[in-house]
Amino acid sequence: MHEFTVTPYRVEGDVDYDRLLDQFGANALTDEQLASFPQPPHPLLRRGVFYAGRDVERFTSAASAGETVSIVTGRGPSGPMHLGHVLPFYFAKWLQAETGAYVYVPLSDDEKYFSKNLDFDEIHEHTRENLRDLVAVGFDPERTRFVVDTADADVVYPLAAEFAADITPATVAATYGDPPNVGLGFYPAVQTTHLLLPQLLHGRHPTLVPIAVDQDPHIRVCRDIAGKQRYDVEKPGALLSKFLPRLGGGGGKMSSSGDDPSIYLTDDRETVREKVSKHAFSGGRSDVDEHRERGGDPEVDVAYQLLFSFFEDDDETVERLAREYRAGELLSGEMKAHAADRIADFLEAHQSRRPEGPIGEVVEPYRLTDTERARLRPQVFD
């Protein structure tokens, strides 16, 4: 049995997603749960990229009835955003458009200061650029809030302080391991604040958190807190995704560090073609004749997996590509070219919506209003 590691701060090895569910105590999505989402389901759902969760039906049932629902999915601004970072946000935008959900996007700049070898000047520059990419996704500004921990500390910290009283050091150690500093030891209380913020503003209702599976420990801690009787909130539900594969293959996830390059949201078409052509792990054979005779393996071919995960919307095309690749009719270079074009199409559309100008003006429609802030923070001197 091979070994792998999946935590919020480290992913190593070829991840066995079924074994991970046993470790985390989550359940694979059922056909009934998938059918309860707006139809037709998003490609990330119907192709099994989002593959597990908790209390998913609470969200979908309320959304189908036209009741208040919310989505929380965050960003740790430690660098420029790549393809793996942005997919949950496009999924959340789809779900918002289909259900009218509130979407809350916390940006954990403090956590990145505690966990990365970066100073706040670097982190805040990444935060500003990440925010431009989040605006480009196309959320409804009337129903979307971006919350930056240090910029919105007047709201975040008092709530986190309250939740922190219910999180023991033993819980932190058991969930995350021994934290390297008191900042990360306190961070689960901040994350709990993130996940409960929509309910604290809009009243008790189902919240769904679509995230990569390595972030699930945050949800487990929050659910423990939300279950305490003194909080009038529901336990957030989870929708857990597999990782977008790294270009070099071999399991794991696309990363901003390591030997394999990532495809960034600011890459142009030629850069995408070069990265996919040179670095995407191939499921093809060693030469053309052998490939024509024996065919390739789309299950390990990264170009195909990128198309399957998100970048080819048409199911018939995805099935045809896999069939022709297995038959040896489609060569690895042709698969890579198709994937590069689809990814570049996506990035060009995203970049066309990426706003310029002062960041304060860009994000103002997405920030907490004065009225919302007053409802969330204690009024010590009033």
C-alpha cells in the first residue's frame, strides 16, 4: 500500500482518494446527490472532480426550494493564481447563478504570513493581484463578499476570538499536527469565522464549501464548533474535489512550487502551448508506430485529464478523444495541442474580464458594507 500525505499545508505522493475519505470521514457523492444539483450538472460534478462531501443535500434541498443558501470558498494569497486555484471559484459562480446563493471568499493573508517565508508586503501584492482574478470570475457583486483577514480584522478578529474559546490545543494538534507558531495555532478560529460569516449576517441557513480535499480539516473543526448549542448556525456542508493534476503527472496537485511549471491565469496562448507541449506527462507510447499499434492511456495523460476535468465542456468530445487516443488514432502531440488551445481560450476570456485601475475601486462592490460590518462586530464604545 503506497503512502501519501494530504494536509492543508502539504500534499505529497500519489493520492488515493478513496482511502482519503476513510481518513477524513467523508462520504462519496451518490447519484441521488448529484441529481439534486441544478441540471445539467457542472462538468466538475458530472465528471467526478467534486467527488465527496458532507450534508450536501441540505444545501441542494434548500436551494431547490428557493430558500437562503450560501457558498464559502477561499484563497490563500501566497503567489499568482494558476488553473488549479481558480476552478472552485468558477464552480461557485455557476452555482450562484443557478441558485442565487450568497458567495463569500475569504483571503487568508495572515495564514500565509504564518506558514510561508513571505513578508506582508509580498503577501499583500499577491492579494491585490488575486483579487483582480476573483473579480474576473464574474460573481454577482450584490451577493458576493471578498473578506481579507488583515484588512477586515475589525470584523474577523472579534468573531475568531469568540470561536477560539471552543477550540482546544489538543484539537488543533490532532487535526493539523503541532503548529510551528501560535499564529497557525489560532488560525482554525479564523477559518471557522470565514465559514460561518454568511450565517452570522443572513441568519441560520445551509452553507456549502466547495474546496480541494486537502482543506477539509478546516471544515471538520468548524463543524465541531457550529454544533455547539450556544451558536445559532448550521454546520457547513462540504463538497470536496480531487486535485487538478500537475503537468508532470504522478499524482499530487498543480503547484506554484516544485520542478513542474504551473499554468498561470496571466499566461498567454504561446506560453500555454509551450508549457503543455514540453511538460505535460504523456500517456502515449515511445514512438508513433507503437502508439498507432497499441494506443495511449488517457487515464494518465495529463493533457487529457485537464480537458476531462474542466476545459472541454462537451461530453461527446471528451469521450471521442479518449476513444481515439486508446485506439492510437490520436497522437500525444495532437492531444496536447487540443488541450493547450482549450486552456488558452479559457484564459483569454478570463483575462478580458480582469480589471485594471486602483484595487480599492475594483473590489469596492464586493466588500462588506458599513451596515454589514456594524451587524458583525461588537460596538464597544457605542
